[in-house]
Amino acid sequence: MRWRSRGFFPCHAIANDIEKRFGEDTSARFSYLPALRARLALNDGEPLKALDLLQIAALYELGTPRSAIHGNFGALYPVYVRGEAYLTAHEGAKAAVEFQKILDHRGIVVSDPIGVLAHLQLGRALVLSGDKAKATAAYQDFLKLWRDADQESPS
């Protein structure tokens, strides 16, 4: 779309506003903004740009302070978006490393949906890298979590 390429896409404005208002905030600078801008690059079909934008987050991604805010959402978004970028770039093995990182650090993501979605994305990454047996296991883990997510709801 033409308006996207001119920088008028509303999310770009939101990212710029966050940077302006919270430019000295560690979580904003090294987690939220890189993940948001990388996601926008992926939306524009630019996985290599997304990976470049996420480099700044790598040093900080596992050092997220534990709190109710970070424990419920946002803690490993740069890792998740990096995995998506590798999937988009058809680099399944590298994507699998990122999604496995989320699964290995469940205590950081706690109840964030990316903790469950990492199983699905890991399956996709493993299919892409040619490991169908492990992909099947990842998909089964995802489906079990999905099936058991809300046992009170009608089938």
C-alpha cells in the first residue's frame, strides 16, 4: 500500500511516540520498540531488516525484570518476533532456536500467549528445517495446551 511506504502507517507513529515519550525507559528501548519495529518490517516483507532491528534487544531479552507487568505480557517479544523473522527468511533451524528459547524460559513469559504459541511456531520451524518427528511433537504439545486451555467452555 502506498500510504505504508510513506511512513503514514499508524503503528510507525505509535512507535515514534513511544520513543519520544519513553526514550530512556529500558524496556521501551531494548524490548518493546525493537519488537514493534521489527514486526512492522515483517509486515512489509523485510525479514532481514527485522533481524537487524532486533539486534539491540539480544543483550537484554533474558534480563527482563520480574513483575506483574512483565510476567503477564511482553517479556520475550523480541525473541518471538526474531523467530518469526527467521521463519519468514526460511531459516527453520534458527527460528527453532528462538522459539525453543521461549519454551526454556517459561518462568519469564508466565501466562503470555507467546508461551503457548511458541509450541506452534517451533513446529513450523522444525518442519522448515526438515525434522518432522520433532515438529510432530511440538504440534502435539501445542494442541494439548490448546485443548486444555478452557475446560469450562462448551465443546
